[in-house]
Amino acid sequence: MEALAGLTRLMGMPDAFARGGGATLVIRDLHMRFLREARAGACLWASGGIVALGEADADILVVLRHADGAPAATFRIRAGHATASDLRPFPWPARIRTACAALATEVPDFAAPRSIDLSPLQETRASLGFAEAHGMTRIGLGTVRADELDVFGRMRPEMFIGRVSDGVGRLFGPTRPGPDAASGETPLRIGGAVLEYRVIHHGWPVAGEHVEVRSGFADCTARTRRVFHWMLDPVSGKPWASAEAVVISFDLDARKVVDISEAAQAEYRRLAIPGLGL
């Protein structure tokens, strides 16, 4: 989000995320790939550009890099140009179109989707009714706090990921599965990580509004699990956001992805919810 704000300055919108700004960018669809982990204290820098410009929206790429230039993560952002007060879309002015032409970029192979379909979403499946009927796990429940808001009084986009991260242990349990240990072998220390994410924002709660996060498994292979997370309004049942994630088990000592056992795969497949999606 900090990189996106910096990019809007180059686009000719220096007040896009300022309290007095008249126009802003609102994230509708976000694709993330995590390529190389960053330890605490690591130096990171970001660059970005415009992949495509529509009538009142933009396809934006941000690449987060390590100090040596190696990509750490990529963010493909589909954002709308909208009024800051009520998120009403309106066309780009000519001066911004001119500035964006100088920021044109292409999507490198390492930022392209690998395991997630980025086709436009026609209709969301996320609802409290579906979640309750199909036993999706509640991993979070609460109200939006003042410290979670942006300068316009709406929940900041990163707060959705934050609440999922805070509660995902309720879905996976205290440990993550790994490969079967050989006889006499010390079991590996296994953690979890996300390789790829897609987040759709359907609405923007404000302070005091209620949020409930429901999660469920969709499918499983030896290497990856596909998980969906929905942030819902427990009052109306409508979605605030929905996300698809590709997750793995991670050897915490060797710092590498590991396959999980056949028994663990079978258990995830047993837990999979038919019809789960964005």
C-alpha cells in the first residue's frame, strides 16, 4: 500500500491517499505471489508501473525486492479511480493518462499467476448462509477498530489479510503436516506459508461494523493446499472480502517446501467443501 501511494504521486495524484484528496484508488482485485522469504530486518524496496489503463480503472504491478534486486513478492492490483468520499467511479483525466503512459510496464513471468485463475469474477459465492450450511470454520469474529481505518474512515485493505493471519491457526490447528518420518528419524519442524493469493474486495466496513472470517479447504495435493477465506458481515450476511490462497508446509530448519504424507492428504480431501470459491 505504501508503494501504491508512491506510484499515485508519479501518476499525478499526490493526494490520492491524503485526508483532503478528492479522488483515490480503491482496490477491487489483488493477486500476490510470494517468491523469496524476507527475515526480520531485511532491506526491501519496491517498484511499480501501469500494466493497462481502462476508462476508470487501472491494472497495476508492484514488485517488492530484496536489496540485491531479487524479487521477494509481486502484487497485481486492479484498482478503480473513484471519489474519495463515496467511491463513485469516474474517468481518468487526460493529464493522468499522459503521466501513466510514461509508467507503462509489462508483467514478468515471475509475477504471472501460477496456480490461481485471474479471470474476472462474475458473481461471488461468499455468504454467511453458505458458510454456515457447509461448516466453514470461523477463524475470526469482531468489530472494525478505529486503528484499522484509512484516512477516509474505511478499513484498510491489509487489515483483511491481517485478520486472516491472526485466525488461520484455528483452521490448521497447532501444527502443520509434513512427510512421514523414517524409523528412528527425528520429525521435521514444520510450519506453513502461502505461495499465492487472490483477494477480491466487495465492500469496505467502517469503525464499529461487524466482521466474521470463515475459512475452508477446497482441494489438496502432496505439495499444496487450496484454501478460501471469506470476511463477512454477520448482521447482513453479505461479504466484505473473499480470498483464495495456495498454501504449503515448510521445513523451518532447511527453509524449503516439503510434501505432506498420504494420510495428511487424505484428511484434507475429507475436509474439502464442494462448491467453495471466491
